[in-house]
Amino acid sequence: MTRRLVISVCSRERGTVLLPIERGGRARRLDAGAVMRQLEALVRRRGLAESVRISDACAGGCWMRGPNVTVTIYPAVRPGERPDHVAVGRKTYVASLNTLDCLSRVIDDNLRG
């Protein structure tokens, strides 16, 4: 079942990562703004606007070299139900975004339950 995600990227954090956007792509140097824009583009291309929201907010790594990302996971909404705001999980990529093989893993690893 598909979950709902809020992916927070803090645009105030300095630093860059060298990372492909999607698996098999060429690595790009990304600062926090670029990470946010690329995640938004992935959501649009994949038609995930109902399930994934990108937010410019604290990701929890204020004093660590960024860009830092946090994913808050919410349960899927069944037809006819209203979404609640009670998180069922959280995953951070604080000081570890550069360990992924591609940026799209932030979505892929967290969307399916």
C-alpha cells in the first residue's frame, strides 16, 4: 500500500552532495535548493502529488553539513476517508544523503509500505 510522505529539505543548510537524480543517471552536484527542485520534479514526473509533498523546513541537521533531508511517513488514505496528521514513521538523511546511489531513493525507499 502506498504511504503519504512529507519530505523536508532545509534550504538554509550549506554544502553539496554529488549524486545522480535517478538510478543510472549522471552524478550532479546538488545544494539544498537543487535537492528540493529535483525532488519536486521527480514527484511531478511520476504523478505522485497526491502521495508526496516536498517542504522547505528544518530537516534536523542544523549544525551538520547539508543538504539534509527528513521524510515523515503517514498512512495511506482509504477512499472516502480524510487524511490524518499522525505520522507512522520518520527517516532522516542527515549527513548521509551522499551515501545513496541516487536522489530518487528518498522517495522510492519510503513510499511503499
